[in-house]
Amino acid sequence: MRELICICCPLGCHIKVDDSDMADLKVSGNSCPRGAKYAKDEVTCPKRVVTSICPVEGGEIQMVSCKTKDSVEKRLIFDVLREIRGKRLLAPVHEGDVIVPDVMGTGVDVVATKTVLRRNDG
């Protein structure tokens, strides 16, 4: 039996998952279907959105925040961070720009979460 707190919405339902039969998981305590899906996914293949920063050359600021556009398997988090760490961007960078397409072959892009304009040297 696993006990989780659902993070799909502000309710934070206390969910129990009977994982004695992985082929037929039994979920209780959820207030909506999203909670049941979250609990099953968390027990079978947990996923997370990964957030980080990338350096920006020639920008008004030196770094831009970024994140995966969707969640990726939890076991890949450090590999995803390594791929992001290797990136150097040139200003301007716009919110939503793809920084790493299809990171780690997951089908998920890493995107900028803010705009960094070019530095005005004049």
C-alpha cells in the first residue's frame, strides 16, 4: 500500500494505492479522475517537470530560466540537466523558444520561460 498526496490541483487529496497487484492498481481517496491517473503514474513511472537556467551571451541579463514543456521520467532528471548545462544561448531569447528539442529522446522540448533581450551597448 502506497500513500500519496495528489499534486494535480489545490485540494491535495490523500490517496492510497494498493500496489499488491501491479497489473490492477486500486486507487482510493481521490476526488477526481486526474487524481487516480496521477497516483497510478506515480507508482508505475513517476515523472517530473525539470527546471533550470541557461547562460545568455549578449543579453540584458546573463541567464534565462527554462523548463521541460512536459514532464519526463524521474530517472532521467539528471541526464536532462546535463543536456541543458551544455547549452549557451545568444540574445535575444524569447519566452517559449526551444532550447533543447526532444531532450534525451523523450519527445519533450526544453523551452525558455522568459524573454532576455539583447544588451544595448550604445
